[in-house]
Amino acid sequence: MRSLLRSLLYKEGINKIVRGLMRLMGPLVPDRYRINPSGLVNIRVNSEISLKLSTNQTSYVTRRLYWNDPLEFEYTSVFLDLIKKVDTFWDVGANIGYYSILGTKINPDLKVEAFEPSIGPLKYLSENLRINEVSDKIQVHPYALSNASGDIDFYEVFNPKFPKILNLSGEHNTGTKRGIPSQKVTVAAKRLSDIRLQTPPIDLVKIDVEGAEVAVLRGGLDAIKKDRPIVICELLFDLNESELESYFKDLEYSFFAHIGHGLKRITSLTRKEDNGIRDVFFVPLEKEHLVTEFEIL
């Protein structure tokens, strides 16, 4: 019975009606009872920017965007203004395309390179580019970035509650995350620096690859040295912090941790205790002026 009810709730038409009613009820519906969006979702980021996302019930991104203020999602509030200052954006671990699409909505001249090797997110990414009419501005690369080119092991995560649908959780990984249901597959990998040989200079990079950030950056060292882009990375406690700190200190970058709606300058990435995932902006010393408006003093 529970399985039948779940399947009904996530049929697109029914899901739209039920979540719409829940939204009207506001705080009367506790967060744990709010159903995940499934189907086409309209996301109004602010009074000027909105986008549409095709999704299913396994997506953490669209749950957060739908039920909460999009300006509170990760570093969206900083991204909105920063993306206006750049010409190119590389979205490594693009998932279903939120940041790629948002960037082109804000900056119509932006050129985006989006990388996503996972089957589910890749399918929805392509669909979302079509829905938002930005396919001509975003080049999709259906492979992973790593420190070497070739085939690599990749773990496609699945949700036991929804084993027959494409998983959009964003937890697919190269073996960096253990203890979650997954299936090992083989995917192609390339070096960031090799791809850069065929593209314009890189201004801004977002890397969200579930703990494999260091491998991506090692494969992109030549390009990072040459273009000196601002790099946004997700940091996991005691996993990739010391290596990222060494990498960027050698390149003379400053560190800014995302906090609330701003950026806080920090001198070290290492933490004494686990206070969760942290997003850090790595900024070349000569480009600090691009982020001064966001700095929390």
C-alpha cells in the first residue's frame, strides 16, 4: 500500500496538485511531510530571474529550491552578481543544470561548459537546457574530469525507495563515498587542461564532484595556471581540505568561505571539527576586486 501511495504521489499531475496545496498551507505542513517535486518545476529566484527544471523525487536540489527561498540555496546570492562579471563558466558536476542555466539567464552572453558523467543527471540536464532554450549557450560534456584521460570506475547511486527511476541525488562518485547503495560502472574521463585547449579562457569554475575535486584540479593545473579563474569547490571535512589548501597556496590564491549571503576570508581550510559541507571560493590575488562586494568583514 505504501509503495502504491508513493507511486501515485510522484505522478507529475498529482504531484503538482499535492505540493501546490501543501505550499499554500505554508508552515502548517512540517518539513518532513513536504513531498519532493516531480515533473516540471518553476523556480523564481528573484523578481527578475526564473527558470524551469524537469526533475524527479530523488533530487535534493529541486526539493531545496522549491520549498525554500532559492536565494538561501548554497551560494546562489553571491553567484547572481559574480556571474555578471565573467564571460565563461565551467560547471564541473553540473547535475541537472541549475547553475549552468541560472548563469545564462543572468548573463545572456555567458558561455558555459557543463560536465556530467552520470546517466540520470545527464538526461535531465539535456532536457532542462531544451526547456529553458539555452542549449546554444551551454556545451554539455558527458564524461568525468580527472587527473588522467581514460576509463575510470564510477559509482551510480540509487535510491532503494525508487530503484527503477533515474537518480538525481548528486551523490554519484568515483569511489569517494562509501556506505550508500550504488552500482559500479565505467565512464570516460578527460583532463581539464586538455579540454581547455579547444575553448576560450576560463573565468569561473564550479567543482562539485563528491570528494574528487583534487583529481579534477590536478588534471587542470596547466589551465588553472594560465587562465587563473575563480574556483568554487565543495569541501568535505578531513577529506580534501589539506590537499586543496596546498594546491591553491602554491598558485597564490586567496580563500573565501561562503557564509550566509557573503564570503568570509580565511587563511586555512583545515577544521578542528566537522561542521558540515563547506563551499569555498578560491580567488587569484589579482582578481580579489571581483569578490570584494561580497566580503564579510
